[in-house]
Amino acid sequence: MENRKGGENKMQEIHTIMKHMDALIADPSAAAFKATLPFAELLEKLHNKKALFDAALAKSAERADAGRIIGKTSHIDALAYLLDISKSEAFRRTKRAEEHYGNPSPEPSSEELAKETPEEKLAREEKEKQDLAEQAEANRIAREHGISAEKQDTIRYELEKLNDNTSLSRASLRKLAMQEATSRTPEDLRNWTRNKVIRINPTAKDPLAAVKKRSLSIGRQDHDGGAKASLYLDAKGLALLKSLMSKAKPGHLLEDSLAEDKRTKPQRQYDAFADILHRAHSDLLPARSGVGTILVSLSAKDVTNLKASGPDHRYPTSTGIKLTPLEILRLGAAKYDFVTVLDSESGRPLHLARTQRTASLYQRLALFASELVCTREGCDSPFEDNEIHHIRSWLDGGPTDIENITNICPHDHGNNNDQRDGKDNMGHMNIDPTTGRVGYQPADRRKPMRFNNTAAAAESGGAQART
């Protein structure tokens, strides 16, 4: 009786929270804030608890090999698809699960184990035991105090910068950071953890530390057509770039070097950098990538309607970046013309056969014109990042003909069952016998094929031909 009454009380609490949420959403007044605040605090505690639930669910999904449910190998894909969350969010939950349920001590290599003395083995096992205890204590603090996902991710991010062989293990420092998280704000916790990592990292630095950190990441294109990029340079790259940027003085790259240069210093440096990229792009001509490695997709209708579409209309490219006519001209494009004719029903290129395994330049151009992005459903990976896939496996006698190839991203390529036997609930790319369109056939062939109907795929030449 008491359990049932307790359950009824919990349901009443949830109903009351929902009622106050609806009231605040309908009228976010000062009075509503005061009335809702106690319930908002309770809701936040529940939200923090969900961070631990998300980590546990991610770990259980990994152990259940949940990717097989949707015909893929990764449980991250399964979480994203089944919970309707982004892959980046699914990845964050998985990393949080590793912190909670993974091995807190780094795994020694087989070579290290072979050289290990009995004393060293005993010391290692004792350290692993201690680290497991520290991990359990950190997890207890996170559970009992409801440490938010934001704080947990902050701790994990800062601890990734911890070097090996420090005086304080990662597990021990994570426990201390969790204790601090109970009383510090997210910003203050970040500073506390970062300072702690800096202090205990060995003073003898890795001479290749900067080389290992080298990175370049490019964000999504924004409404203005540009994107932010993040770059970390090692000493060599830094010296080269600084040397090249030294040329970006007022007047550099202007037709009249004596004219007034109204560009800011960052703008001059960017123009110098873009000029370097443009020169390198003209000099590097990979054998199979074509003369100009940036391909632009325009239909015949687009060409005839350039004026009506206006100068701000953007056209998709093989890089995933959309360009206006002016930007295409600034690239120096249209020096070489290729035209691909697409079937109006399937949107597939017309016949172009080859007997070699590797797709020719012309077949790649035809696939780009037809497909633009990965053809696996839900994927918007641009053509330039993808691989050419034989719909009927090359090893199974599938020819490298335009009718038997498509483009899919490396991730989805690894999830394709070339044997087509339904093993592990893995499906395969195929051609719809009715429409001629390329799509994904689930392992259960009684289920209909699934096609890529993303916004990116809808801009492909094939999609335009079909409509």
C-alpha cells in the first residue's frame, strides 16, 4: 500500500511540475517566476540526474551492440537514430559513459606487459585497484549530488589534457574535481580543473607535444556563406604561416599597391592566406580528382534562370559548401566544362561503362552531378569526403559501370553488408527495381528500401531531375 501511495505522490509531483511549466510558458511574468522557482529547481535536479541516466543508457547500448538494431555497427548511430538526437550529442553521452564505467587506468601494451617484473606487476595491479576505487567514489558523488552534464563534460574535457605518469592519477583528479563540482559554478570548475592539470603535469615536456596537438577543424557554413575555422599549429607550421603572413602589409594583393588600403590587418592576413590556398589549389592536380577539385552542381534550369534566381542564390558543390555565381567566378571556375545527362525518372546518370575497379574521373563527375551527397538515408556527407561504392560487390563480379556504383561516406561504407545475407541485421545499398533510385535495403527484405531525403540530398541533380 505504501509503495502504491508513494508512486501516486510522485505522479502528482510530476503533474504539478508540468502544470507550472505550462503556466510559465504561457505567461513568463514576474509573479509566475516566483511561483515556479521551487519547481524549476526540482526540475533541474531531475535534469542533472538524467545526465547519469544518459551515460548508463549509452553503456548498456554498447553492451547490447545496439547498432545492429538499425543495421549498423556503432551504438552511437543507434542512440542518435532511436532517440532522435544528434550524433555529437550521442558521442558526448558515450564519452560520459566511458568516464563512469570504463577502465580508469590506461591499458598497458603487450610489449610493456612482456617486460614487466613481478614487482612492477604487483604495483600496477595495486594502482588499478586504487583507481577503480577512486572512480567509484567519483561516480557516487555525481549520483548523490546530481552533478550536471555540463560540469561532467567540463571535467572530462580538461582531464583529456593530463599527461601520463603524473603524481596524481586521472581517476584521483576526477574524484577531486567531482567534489569541487558540488560547490563551484561551471566556469569556476573549469578554471579549477585546468589549473590543477597544469600544476601536476610533468615539467619535462614531450618534445612532440605540439605536433600531437596539431589540428584543423572547419565549422558549418552560416547564413552569410562563410564558416569559422579552428587551427592549432605546431612550431614548424607556425613559423611557415608567420613568414607567409608577414607579406600581408597594406597594399598587398591590391591591383594598385599605392592606393589606400581600407582592409583591417586580420582581413589582409586572410586575403594572403586565401591567395596561398588558391595557388596551391592550381598547382596540385591529383590524377583521379580532376583538373578543378571543386565541382559545382547546376541544372539546365538553374543556368537559364541565373538572373531570376539573383546574385545571392547559392549552388551546391562537391565540398559541401554552397557558392554564389560571383564566388564561383572568384574561384576561377568554369575553365573546364563537363555536362552530365541524368535520367528524369531515377535521377541516375545515363550509361558510362568502364572495366577497371577504380571509378574514372568521368564516372565520379557523373555521380557527383546525380547524387551530391552520401546516398545512405539521413546522411549529408559531401561528395568530396565520400568513397565510391560498388552496389553489387566488385569481388562478387559487380562491374565498375555507372549503373553499379554510388557514393557513400566512409562511416556508412563500413556499415554495408556486401554479402547481402542479412547477418547481424546489416543491410546493403541497392537499386530500387521500380524507380531505379539508389537506396538502403534493410536486412529484412520484406521492409521497403529507405532513401536519402535530407535537405542536402534534395539539392542534388538527381533529385531535381526526378522532380
